Amino acid sequence: MSKDPETHDPNAQVVSAPTVNDTVAVGDEAAVSAAPPERSARVVLPEPEEESDEEPEEAFIEEDRDFLVELPDETEDLDLVHLKIGSLAPLRLPRFAAHLKKLCLRQNFISRLEPEIFQPLQNLQELDLYDNKVKHVGDGLNGLPELSVLDLSFNLIRTVPEALQQLPALHTVYFVQNRISKISNLQASVSLRSLELGGNKIRKIENLESLVNLEELWIGKNKIAKLENLGTLKRLRILSLQSNRITKLENLEELDSLEELYLSHNGVQRIEALEHSTKLTTLDLGNNFIPELENVSHLIHLQELWMSNNKIPNLHALDSQLKHITTLETLYLEGNPCQTEDMAGYRRKIILALPQLKQIDATYVKV
């Protein structure tokens, strides 16, 4: 698991762009015509000729042009990235309805999701609208029975769309960096396994009770002040609340399946309330106000412990808290007084106390 999940980027976590079997450079019609029919297509801008003073990218996109005209109806994956698309109507997407499974429309100017365009796509499984101008989803996505992955990150959405309740197969949703102030409209989304709400304006964890199958919850970079209302998430494995306003570890006792907990850049003042979190493999409490390394000795499956930039004065607790945890491979303590006030001996003392470590801070331990 990578560091800094509060900046969790769908570029990393979202289902990757489809494997491209046939890369179609729009404008090279002869090459398209000569190629055998393929099921995948990536539409890209043509490369400018070396001595041309024209701006092909600006001239290329026309609102009334169907630049997918040469693609076969059997195409399964469409990757239409950074093409300045404002209107989808000219692309005649419904003609791909019988076969289209993945549609990527990243980094365009799309503001409306017209039902007449999307609802015929009954076999669509993944829809990526990252970095567009969408304010309201409306009825545009209603009735897509196979849609399982939806990315609406970096748009202008203010509320979780009610349309999610009409998507029975949905298991992964990204709403990174929108304008959402409240968690809502998720009560029917019982199939959800991963929910990303990072970078919004959420102040409270709420309305998640029905998400009994949720395995990952990412709500970093919000304005949340308290850990609460998580008790029904029995299958939750990853909880990320980095860069919020949390001052106390609490209400985690029901999360029996929790494996990764990220709470860096908050106001946590003590390590506590982890008695039932015995499956934890990653614990990130960096950049808080913790004065002592304590209450982690029972986390016998811990592999990574991040405690950078707290107030830990010395390394005395390493022996009692961590020495017996044979799975521990990575420990971050830089930025604490135990490091800043003992620059010469800090690393050597940790190596002697915890011979099982493979990495101390950003540096691997030499074997």
C-alpha cells in the first residue's frame, strides 16, 4: 500500500485504462480502414508534422464530428482522453451498446450525462469521467445493470448522486475532489466494496450503515472531527481519514476485519482504542501530537508503522512494544525528538532494538 492515501489518486486506484489492442490515431483513415476489426480502441490526437505552424489539437475537435466513425460496432473498450469533448451526441455511442464494457472520458469538458446516450449501454461495466465539468448526474446513469466501477473525481458535484441507488452492480466509486458536504444517497448501494470521498467538504461520518459489504473507505482531506458511525462495516479492511480534524482514536472496536488504518495529519494525542484491531498490518499516525509509543504490542501482524513528526522523546518503548512483532518491516519515526535530538545514534539504536526491520524511515536497512 502506498503512502499518503489522503491524496489517493484515482490514477493509481481506479481500474486501469483498458488494454489497447488497436491504437487509432484520428485522422489516419487509411490505417484504420486497413486494420482488422478489433474490440478495443484508444482515440488520440494526431501528432503534428515537424514544420507545421498549425495547432492540430485545437482544429481537430469539432462539436458535430463523429471521430469514432471508423470503429467497429463490436468495440468493447473506448478510451477518449483529453479530446476537448463537450457534447457526446455526435459520437453516436449507443451504436456500441451491444459490446461496450469500458468507457473512459477523462479530462474533457463534459457537463451533462444524457440518458439517451448512456442508458442504451446496458453492458457497460466501467465508466470513467475523471476531470470533467459534471455538476449533476440526474437520470443519466439510471438503469445500467452491469456498471460496477464509476469515477466522477475532479468534477463539480455537490451531493452524492441519487442515481447510485439505480446501479445494482456498483462496487467501486470515486468522488475525489468534488464539493460534497454530506455523505448521503448510499442506503441502497449494498454492493459497494470501495468508496472514495477524499478531498471534499464532509464534516461527519454518517449514513454508511447499509454498506455491509464495504471493504475500503477513503475520506481523507475533509473536515471530519470524530471517528463514529462505523460499527456496521464488519468487512472494512482499509480506513483512510488522513488530513482531517480527528483528535481521538475511538469507536473502532466493531471493525474486526480492519487491516490498514491511515490517520496522519490530524490532531491525535494518544494511541488507544486499538484493542480489537488485531489484524492491522499498516498503521499510519504520522504528523499528529502523540507523545508516547504505546498500546501497539498486541498488533502482532503489523508490517508498517508510521509515526513520523509526533512528540516521541526517546526509543525506550521499542523493546516492549515492537521487538516481538516479527512481521514488522517498516518503521517511521523521523521528525520526533527521539530522532532530531540524537541524529548520530538514532538509526543505530533502532537497528539494534528491532533486527527484524527492513526499512527505517525512507532508507532500507543494510543486510
